[in-house]
Amino acid sequence: MRAAHSSDGAVRQRLRELLANGRLPAMAPMEIAAGYGHGRVCIACDQPVTQHEMEYEFNDPREDRQLSFHSACFLLFQSECVERASAAPGQRVDR
């Protein structure tokens, strides 16, 4: 369970690093799949999303790979994308 292992601050810091080094796209996904977890590792907190937790998943169009998140981690990811876009006026955010 994500909450037991990672604080929001630690997850936000990891997300910022992943966005900065290009391992995560700074984008608002066009399609998002949601459901109970299947044990995939959340890219934001590096913990598995269990069958008792909600998992959000979308395709990274740059590499055609699935990205999995806990629901709370996905919200933090979206928040970081918005902050990144607003901090750099005039720069395009990948969509």
C-alpha cells in the first residue's frame, strides 16, 4: 500500500526527477484505464499496486509502454504536470 511506504513529499520529488530526466512524459493522457491493481509496480512510488488498491494506467506514446500508478500517485503526477506547465510559460506540454 503506497501510503504506508511513501510520503506525498517523497513521491512528488521522485515524480519531479522522472519528469526532468524524461522517464515520465509531462502530459495529460488521452485515455486512462482504472481498476483494481494486479501487482504492477507504481512508477511514482516504486511500490506494487495490490488487488485491494485502485490502479490507474495509461500508455506512454513515446515508447509505447504502459505506466501504472496508485490512484493517489496518479493525482500527484497530474499535479506535477500542471505545475511544470505553469512554471514554464510558452513551453509546450506533451499531449
